[in-house]
Amino acid sequence: MAELATIARPYAEAAFELARDAQALPAWSEMLRFAATIISDPRVAEALDNPRLDSAAKESLLLSIGGDRFSGEARNFIRVLVEGERVMFLPQIATMFEALKNDAEATAKATIESAFELSDTQVDELRRALEKRFGRKIEATVTVNPELIGGARVTVGDAVLDGSVQAKLAAMHAQLRA
């Protein structure tokens, strides 16, 4: 895993610098996510792994699939990845780019799992509390997970705040067994 990060990091940083200089971080973020999705398709991965295809054919394949969703700079970036035989690292590059973008924008992604459906007001209150705690703008994704029984579990980066009944029962179980 460290090797993937080592290889992908310079490309993610280069893409980030290009996007930041062009004030196009959201556009590049979307483009990299889209390109990573293309690469993740088994049919595309198989075609790119075909030794009979040269770099130009691989580049043409990716750029034709991407169409207008790739700007001129993005097309050049894809071309560099194909020529350097690094195009299969696009998912890791996209993930690292997103982390750099979030740091630059002082934002963080939060996953909120709740046992029950939350109202918009409840989500806004929770998001504001998380922004205060983490000192960043929070982009929240909310899902319903009935297995939590009650309460909620929030994940922001590496931090997990688990206030679910399921977690409290598990802690009680561990204490009783100790």
C-alpha cells in the first residue's frame, strides 16, 4: 500500500497545483473521480492491460470515453499518466487529490450513520457541532443504519464518534465480561 501512495503522491500533488493555479479545484476533483471510475471498469482495465495496445491507443480510448468531461489540461494529465504507465493509479491519485483539496479548503467529509431518518434541522445542528469540534467546514453524508438501534455514529477522517446504542451495549458487554 505504501508503494501505491509513493507512486501516486507526486501526480496528485501536480494535479492539485495545476487545479489550484487555475482556480479549478472542484472541476479537477470531479474529473479525477470520473477518470478513476473509468479506470475501475473491468472492461477498460482489461483493455489498458492489453500489451498489443500502445500508449497512443490507450490514451485515445480514455479520452474518447471521457469526452468533453476532460479539459485541455486534464487531457494532458491523462496523456502523461498513460505515457508513464501510471494510469492505473488514478483511483489513488483521485483520493490523494481530494485530501489535498479538503486541506486547502479547510473542509472535511463526514459520514453520519443514524438509526433513524434525521430531519434537515437535525443534520444542520449536527453539522454545525462537528464544524465547531473539528474547526473545518463539514460536508456530511447521512445514511440510515437500523443496526445501530438508536443514536448515531459519525466518521470524520480517522475520527469516529460513536454515540449509538449498539456501541454502548458492546461497551457494557465488554465491562461485564472483564
